[in-house]
Amino acid sequence: MPTLDPPLKQKLIRFALALVDQQRARLIVPPQQANSGYWFGGGNLIEDADGSLILVGRFRSGGDSRTGLVAGQRGHELAVFRSTDGGQTFEKDLSFGKPDLDVGDKRVLSIEGAAIARTESGIELFVSTEKDHVGYPPGFEEHLKPGTGVWSIERLRAPTIDGLIEAPRETVASSCEPEYVHIKDPFLYNSPQVGRVLLFCSHPYCWTSSNTGYAVPGKGGQSFDKPVFDFFPRGFTWDVAMTRGTCIVDIPPVGAFRDLNISLMFYDGGECVRNHSEHAEAVSRSRGYSCEELGGAAYIVDGDLDGIERLSVHRPLFVSPYGSGCSRYVDVLATDDGFYTTWQQSQPDGSQPMVMNFLAKSVARELLE
């Protein structure tokens, strides 16, 4: 893959920081409690045919992969919101509880990340859930902790958003391989080479890392081929344990990028699965870890996912000025007017509401000159 020269990389970083502006961020959906372990997010924003904005995400309470449901309900509601005033306010359109997303006899234990999209035939919703009655691969059964399950991604399709509640659940991404047994947090990208690509996060059976994979459309374009799990290796510093992609946005072909086809991929990173104690006399800094990741960015040339290159090599780019510093699940929607960026931002009380920032197209053009 062609490598960009340093001035162009700096322009990309400047543009990315203007999209994920921690100081200009405005709260749009609060969590259900103002406490650590509570958040709303892990979804995306799209524009409907009438110009309104549709937002999907999940409400989450305490609990994690170590404790199962013992410490909280975890992801207990998937919600779809709509804004008719340009993102100033959002009203809930649709809500799914855990039982609404069961797949056959596989009961949902936790709702994870989701992605919504408009299609020629209506609306598609990709949602990841943790389910029981799946089990770990042969030889690894004993590693599945009590009260926990296995993640996979399902797709729901309907002519309208309201129709999604009755839509069949079709599993589109799952794995029986120990190193990728958990698949979650879907997002979509329209590749110039192969069309719409499904990207996702994966975890091994031992929960020691978080990784990014993708699957391209299969024959006919309705299903997805076998996933590629290792196109974006974890980093060597702040993101050595976790590298979870969350969205890809194409850079406008203006200014210094007029003759280039460049895309930014935002990702969440961490240097450990569980937080480490700091040396009392060392430099104090935010450490990304499970459920409290920090944010980074990489770039892609000509839509080539297998040639992705980091912009945030040694340090994260996106750190909340509050709480743990967590800043994650970035999503960017490009419209005729500009760019709507949403993400989860840590707060002084430890919660993670969904926040938004809008960057006008004219400002974006100036940044890319």
C-alpha cells in the first residue's frame, strides 16, 4: 500500500481530532444511571430518506465477561432513536429487550454493539448478542465462565423500522475457532472494490485481547463470505491488547486529497484487559482497558483494508478529559452539510453517555487544504 508522507498524515490527524472534539461534544443520550459501568452507545447514525437522523445503540448496566450476570444486567436494551431537528434532540422510536433478540433456544444474556442501514428494500439491523446454549469449541468447554455465553451477529430485515421487531433473526457472523470464538460490534463500510463490507470485533476464548475482522459479500450479495480475522494487527504500545475498529469514513477529495482516495478508520484500543496500578512517581496517564478503551485512527488507500496503516502509533488520539479517559465507539455520518460524529465519552461520575459533535463541510475543507 502507498504510504502517505508526514504532512498528509498530520492533516488527517487534524481532521480526525476536529471530528472527535472532546471539548465540543454534546450529550445526546444519557445512560440509565450516572455510575461506572452504565452507558449508551455501541451503534451508529444514519440519515433517513426524509432527512431525519436515525440512531441505534444499547443501554448497558454493570457486569462483564468475568462475572456474567452476577454484577448487573449488562446490555439489556437495544434502542432506535430519531431526530427531526438536525441532531438537537432524539426521541425513541423502537426498543428491544433481551428476549426480543433470542435466536431459537439460544437465550440472550447481553445485547452488544449494533449497526443500522437503509437499503433499497427497507431497513437492515445488525446486532450482536451474547447467548447461552452455544458453548465453547471441543477441548475448551471448561473455559466458558458460569453465567456467560458466546457472541455472534444477527441481521434483521424489514420494510420499515417498526417492522424490525417481528423480523426473523439471521446469523451472519459467528465462529467455532478458539482464537475468534466471540464476534460482536458490527459496522458497515461501502468498499469501492467489493461493495458493502461487514466489519466486527472478535475475542479469543481466554479474553486476553480484542481484534478487528471483516467479511465481504458472498455470491448474490445477501450473505457474507468467510471472515478475514487478522487484517489489522494490534499495536505495540497503547493498543497492544485491543484494536477494535468502529467505523470507516471516506476523506472528501478536496485540497491536498483532491487526487487521492483515502479513508479513515477509527478504532478503540487498550494496553491491558484489566486496569494496572500505576507507579506512584511515574507519569500519570489514561490506560485503555476492557470497557474503558481509548481512541485511535488509521488510514486506508483506495479502499484496501489489507493495507491499513496507523496514525496513532505511540499514543491514543482520543482521550476524554473526564473520568477514566475512555473515548470509544466512534461513528461518523457524512451528509451534504457536514459530518456528525458520535461516541461514548467517560464522565466524572464514571458513566459513558453518547455524545455528538458536528463539523461543517466548509470547516472540513479548510482542514484538508
